[in-house]
Amino acid sequence: MDNSLSDTLTSRLVSAFFRFNRTPWHNVPADGMSQVETDILENIWRANRRETILRVLDLSMILRVTSPTISQHLNNLEEQGYVERIHSRKDKRTIMLSITKKGEEALKSHRMKLEEDFSEFVSLLGEEECERLIDYLGEAQTFFSYKAKIR
């Protein structure tokens, strides 16, 4: 790639977004869980809040992990009392994944760890800069969501 092109503000911004996307800021597993188990728990929690059915195949696609691996983690989470499998009342063949009270507590602890990390970041950057960053990230999300819709 041409050096003059790679040094442009646009190219630097693209690179910054790609680098940030690869930054493991969200890789903070809940106590006693792997990162995949934490991610599974979070996705089940979100689905439960939206009252949507989340299947093993859905989790496999979301997390980019094979279905057998998801099933292993679900078995472990169920054995530990974090999730439960419930047969759908509408279709007994459909199994819904539900987060338990213990699972919700684990996610609260996980969220507190994330917020501790971000609190340190606020201290480093300063409140004003963080407010600006929040605004900029919101604008970026709006812009790129719009661009995705019109493509």
C-alpha cells in the first residue's frame, strides 16, 4: 500500500477501529467461569430479557464456537446452577435456555469487574474526554448503522 495513503487521517481511523475491535476490553470472565461460559450466560440473559428463544445453534453462530462445544459449556453451567433448560409450552421439542438467579448474580459480579476497569479508564482519560468519547462512539454507531442499512 502507498505510504501516503496509509498515513491519511481516514486510514489511521480505520486502523484504530480495527485495533480496538481486537482489543480484549470485554474479556473479563465471571468468577469461576471461562470467557465462553460468561459469553453464553450474557447471551441467554439478553434473550430472556427480550423473551426470545435462544437455541444451541444460535449461540454457536453468535459466539463462533461449534454446537458440541456450546453444549458442553451449557451442561457445565446447568450443573453449577447458572442456567436451566425448559421445554417450551407451545412446542415440547423446543428447549429454551433460561438464566437462574445464581446466573444473574454471576453476571452482576462480571459487570462490576467491567465497570471497575472502565472506572480506571475514566480516571486516566478524565471525565470531559470520556463524555466526548461517549458522544463520538454514539455518532459512529449511528453513522455505520445507517450505512449498513443503505448498502
